[in-house]
Amino acid sequence: MLRQLTTKTFFLSAYILACSVQLYAAFNHQLFGDEAFYWLEGQWPDWSYSEVPGWTPWTHTLMDWLFPQHHFFIRIPNLIAAFSIPWIGVFISRTLAGKQSNNWIAGLLLLALPILGVAGTLAVPDIWIVFFTLLAIWTLILAIKTKRNHFFIALGLILALGINVHLRFWLVILATCTIVFWQFRNHKKILLQLLKLTLPMMLIGFIPVLLFNLQHDFPLLSFQLKDRHPWEFQTSHFNFFLVQIIITTPWVFYLCLKNIKPIMSVNTGQTTQPLLIRSIVLTAVVHWLIYAILGFFSDSLRLNVHWTLISYTLLLVITGLNTSVSQRLKRWAIITGITANLWLLLTLSYWLLEKTPQSPINIRITNHAKGWEQLAAHTDELL
């Protein structure tokens, strides 16, 4: 009990500190390029848009309607989603392992993922993809454990919302559904509830996307699946594997690797909990491998190192349940990861100050966070 209390205190302290730094960063830097683009799209509300579904521009439209025009107000929905993610991780761990387990480890490990901390300060789809994925996983666990229909319906509604975030969430759905249906192939009642209750609710999410794309010759699929990718082998993608270690920090990346084999070797039998945990791990691994392989042929002009973020969040959420991983490794991953998370956020905030000395790497990053208001004014003039 004392150990859990200490971990809870550490989590709450780290959580408040991380959220405070994220708030400071979100308030003090202008919109980055992608944020400005989605905000500009949101000035013309529609069912969907040419390169993303509607969710992110919709949130920007809502914030512009509720508050004065300011970059911080635009980021409020994303910040709320980002602040929720560590808690959803704790709830997933608690639902799987019960209150007696030290579930605060899951929340601490999610705070130890630097790329997640940075994404949480930006009004872009990535944090919503993580939010809806973890929320869907938690609801799936509750549905399978309780067999109650309202959880299966809620799961479908969550997936319907996530469908309107990005095509990359569609890939998460495809991978997770394939794995869950295979792992639970002997549980006919669960599969029937998923098909009868979850699937119809989920398909509702495609209606706005279809309404827009049917009117405009499917630009969303053309851009995301054809126009933006060369579909030719690129040796530059070999950097991906080193970069993944850097953006997660070495100890956190190693912890994710150590978490895979023991869980995959467990004899699941017919009980649902081991099947659920194995499904989460398999989804994380398959999701990571898809981007590791496709990256050799896909878009290398835009930043894509964050596409594997879902894999790390899923692996870290269930790390606290894995007793075969040493506590020392978990402790070092938490300490180094949270330190890197805070350092990265503070560094970016410092770079974006007007009087900060300009270095080449500073200029390359911060120039993408300047001029969105002037661009918006010029766009209005042209229109």
C-alpha cells in the first residue's frame, strides 16, 4: 500500500508539472504549419476535407466560435485530450489488473514519452488518434469483461468519432479488429456482440467522409494513398529505426521491446484477460511493423516519425502488468523519459522566444511557427 501511495504521489507530481509545461508551451508559441492549415480549413465548415476527415478542423471552428481568435484557444480541445491520456492509461491498467495492482506505473510511463508530450501541445490529429485509440481499448476491455451491450455500443460510437480524425486511425481499427477477432475466435457471443452492436455504430462515422468525398471525386483517398507518396523504394527510411529510439528515449524504447516476448509467450487458454493483453501487444507490434515497412515506399518529405506513437502508448499501458520486466528498468525509463519530455518542451518554448539566438536547427523548426495570422489575412484577400 505504501509503495502504491508513493507511486501515486510521484505520478500526480509529474502529471501536474508536465501539464503546466504543456500549457506554457501551447500558450507561448504560434501555430505550426499543419495547425494553421487545419485552422484555415475550419473557417469553411464542411462534412470532411481533402486531406483529412473533419474532426480537427471542426474543433478549430468550435474554438473560433466560442473564444476570441488566438492560437491557445484553438489548442484547448487537444490539450484536454492530451491531459486525459495518462489517466486513461491508469484506468486501462486498473480494469485489467484490479485496484491491488500498482496501476500508476502506466500513467507515469505515458508521461515518459517525449513525442507524446510535444504532440499534446499542438492542434493536430495525432493526439486525437492516441486519445480515441486508448479510449476504444479501455471500452473494449470493459465490454468483453462485463458482456454488457451498452459498452459495445459505446465502443462503436468512439470508433465512429475516431474515423473522422485521420486515415491513420482507420489502420488502427483494421489491425485491432483483425487481431481481436482472431484471438477471440472461440468466444462466439463476444464476436456476435461486436458484429451486431459495435460495427453498425462504427460505420456511422463514415457518413460525413462519404458525403464530402462523393461530391468531390474522393480527394481524401487520392491524397493520402496516392498523391503524397512516391511508392518507390527509399534508402533514407533506414534512419527511421535510429530516430525511433531517439524520439522515445533509449530506456523507454528498450522497455517496450522487453515487454513484448514475455506476454506473447503466456498460455492464454480460454480466459479473456490474457487474450485482451495479448491483443493489445499484437496490435502495437503489427502497427509498428506496418510503418517500419511502408516507410521505405511512402512520403518522406513530411515529418512521419510520430506515426508509430500508437504502438508505444499501447505497449507502455500494459507494462505495469508485466511482472517479468525488472522494476529497475521501469524506474530508469520513467525518470529518463519524463526528464526528456520536460526538457524537449522547455527547449522548444525557449527557441520560440523572439530574442533567442538562432541556430540552424532552431530556425528549421521555429520558422514553421511564424506568420499564420498574416497568411490567413492574405488568404482572405485572395478569396
